[in-house]
Amino acid sequence: MKDLGYFERVTQGLQEAAAASRGETDPEAAVGHMTRIARDVLGDPDSAKHPGALKPGERDIKVSGIFFAAPKRDYLILFADHGFPAEQRHLRINISDSRPGYTVRTGEPVVLPNTDNDAMFRQILKTARMGSAMYAPVVWQSQVLGMFNIAAQARNTYDTIDLKIALLFANLAAASWVALNGPHYLAGVASALPSWSPIR
């Protein structure tokens, strides 16, 4: 059950993300405010303290980013990431791959309170396996542009209410991305990356 403090926190976060993004001219920087703030305000801040939330060696960490579909929609590219290692900047995965690909292909938002219970989940973050995750489609004019991802190592960090707020962040990201010509920016990044050979 969410308390009043939660709703005040996420409402303020949405306002801050919108205000910060308006000052940007770079599309990745603009949506980067949204991925960072969503990571910071969503979820149960005390989830790591609950019994069973963390396995031995795991830590209370959270990550976020948006996987946008490449121009040919054969793979996804990670943008505006927070918490991923530097070498995973503009990481590419197949559009048919695990939960990110599923959300972009279907447009279906998904929350996994405990990823241990989801057969489709696959570790993408190089440094750690996330225990709880959300996947919100980034949609513009009925087309799924990508997938807004927020994840935590602590299990049961996120629930259906968090997912509903994540969709608001995703909608805000879609508008900023398109307004700042994000699809053109994405095409430039995609063309500069090494040749892509999807693993099937």
C-alpha cells in the first residue's frame, strides 16, 4: 500500500523531470532526466531491508534507461542509462530478446516484482542481476519507439502502482524525444556503431 509520501515524491519527480528536460537541446540528455528521476523516486525505498530481498553478495542498487528500436527495428539500443557500466553505453540487444524486446514488439507494460519467478527475464546489466524490474513502452502516434526500463537488485521493489507512474515517465520521454528529433539522433548513433549481427 502506497502512502501519501510516495505520491508526493513521484509527483514532484515528474515535475522536476519535465522542467529539466525543457532546458535541453540534446534528446538523450532530455530523456536522461526522466530515466534518472524515475529511478530515484519509484519503488519501495526500503525494499532491500525486507527478508529475502537480497541474496548473499547482492546490493541495494537501481538502474534505468530506455531501449529505443533501431531504424530497421531489428535491434534495440540503450540510451539515457543510469547505473549501467560505461562500456554498456549504447548497448544493443536483439528486438526479440527477453523482456525489453517483448515490450517493444507488443507494447505491453510489465512489472516483475520478483524476476526469479519470470521465465522470460534475462540479465542484461553486465555487473549484476536485477531482482525486480519494470518495462514501460515509449509510444508516439501508436508506434512503440522503445521501452523505458527501471530495475532494482532488491526483490519486490516495484508493484503495479509503480508501473502506472512509470508509464507517465515513458509518455513524457516520448514527447521530449520526438520534439528534439530523437529518431534522427538515434539513426546517427546506429550508423556509427559497429556492424550488427544479431544472435538468434
